[in-house]
Amino acid sequence: MTRTGANQSPTQTSAGFTSVATSTFVTDSFPRRRGLIILLSALGGFVLTSIWSAHFVDSVIGDNVANTLLGHNVKETPIAGIAAGIAFAFVSGIAGTFTACNIAAFGAVAPMLGSSGSRWARLGNTLKPLGWLSVGMIAVSALYGVLVGFVGTRMPQFATAASQPGTLSGRSIQSMVTFGIIGLIMIYMGLAALGVVRDPFARISRRRPNAPMVFMGVLIGGFLIGRPFGLFRQMFRDAAESGNPLYGAAAFVLQSVGNIVIMAVLFLALAYLGGSRLQRWLTATPTRIATITAVALIVAGVFTFLYWDVRLLARREIIPWYPIAPWA
């Protein structure tokens, strides 16, 4: 991936500031048809909200994966003790890998896979950003787990009452606020990757180059704050009822780790097995990594915002209609 060096002259973008590699997600080369990329990415995120089936992903995939790994029906078997809760947290995290929240993690793919060198070098270059991503994710998960251990029974996510048509429960509001903010942040990051807006990490990245990956981890960890996934809520209630903040922290951290473990394995496999061919393809066109990064972030951001803030209002019959596929 080409970076602007000391002897290179930075170019001027249409947004009025220089094109220069300023952080992990913002390279020194921006594509020309940025308006078209934004439009198609936003359309892709919107279409995904219409066809996404939470029942299929959460119940058909998630429940069956958890049942198989734990050897019993997870929804009908109480969590008996801390050891069982820890195992349940990690397994339910794996089972929830492809829930609607976690597609956002794909926004970090391109920067991880654009490194050169031997297979082991590429593997190491992928492990490092994954490690920094985990730092942000684990910090948020642990803090939220401690909070749940202290006051979880009084939090909206603890409630089990079904949402009534025409109203929003405290649980729904918490999800809307959390995912709405995360979605908008990811859209902004995608626009920054295209050079349309300023890179929010430009200044801090000069001293802390890993800050963008830590922040991406914070966003992924933040999914727990709004997550309505059935198995997560089961774990949430168990941690809240325990009144043990250490157990809450451990369970929530393992839930988040489980969420990304399959994606991490996929990323590492791509880095190791993709060989120099993948690296050459990513860097053959200077703007390719910027385009892939922006598309992933905008699609994920638009999907997250529309799915949790607009489609949810339609499902609660607060707005009259939202286009949803019959199977969704």
C-alpha cells in the first residue's frame, strides 16, 4: 500500500484538505467516484436491512450452534453456577458471531490484509491489529460486565416483558440509542476513508498509531450495551442476578471474545493462505484498500442505523411501513 513519504507531494482533495495517509483507515489515495461509492454502499446497507432475518441468524444458527457445543438445549437449561456461566458466555458469543451487530467488524478487514512479506510476516501483521482491536473490545466489555454485576437487575436489558405495538420499551430505546450512535460513527469513518470528511484519528495517530483499531474494538464491545440477542440476554440476566461484578466482567469479556473468534480465524487464514497474490491484488490499484475499507464501514454503518433505528420503529408499528422481505 502506497503511503505519502517525506519526498512526496500530497495531493488536494475535493473536500479541501490534503490527501495523505493519516491513520489505519485513511490511506494516501482516494478513489475518484466517491459519490457513486457512497451511494452504492448506502444502498447495500439498506437492502441488507430489508433481507436480514434475525430469527434465522439468532435462532436457527445461534441456538443450534450453542446447543451443539454445550450438549443441551441452552434456552431450557438454567445456567448452574459460575463455571457453567463462563462456558455459556463464550459459547453464546460464538453462536452470535453472525448476528446483525457483528457485521461491523468487517470494516477492519482491508487494513489488516494489505501487508506484504512472507506468510508468517503477514500473519504477524494481522495479529497485531487484532490484538489492539481486542484491547478496546475487552475494556468496554469488562466495564459493562462490572456495571451489570452491580446494578443489572435495574437495567432495561434485564426486563422480559414483550414490547407492545405502538410503544417502545426501555430495552428497545437502549438498543436504538446504542446502535444508532455506533452506526453514525461508522458512516463517518467510512466517509473519512474516502477523504470526504476529515480523519478523526489524524492527530492522535501521529503518537498512537494503533488508536483507530482500539476504537474499532470499543465499538464492537459497545454492541453488548444494546444487544437484544436471546442468548446474550440469558447471560445478562444470570450475571445481573449473581450480583458479582467480577463474574459479570469475565462473562461479558468472553462473550465479546467469542463474537470475534471465528472472524479472527477467517482474517488470519486469509492473511496466511491468501499469499502474495492477495496482497498484490489489494495494492495493484492505490485506491483499492481505501475503497474496500470505506464500503465495509458505510454498509455496516447504514445497516446498523437503519436496522436498529428505523426498521425497529416499523416493527413496533410506530411508523407505518418499512420494506422487509417475507422471510425476514
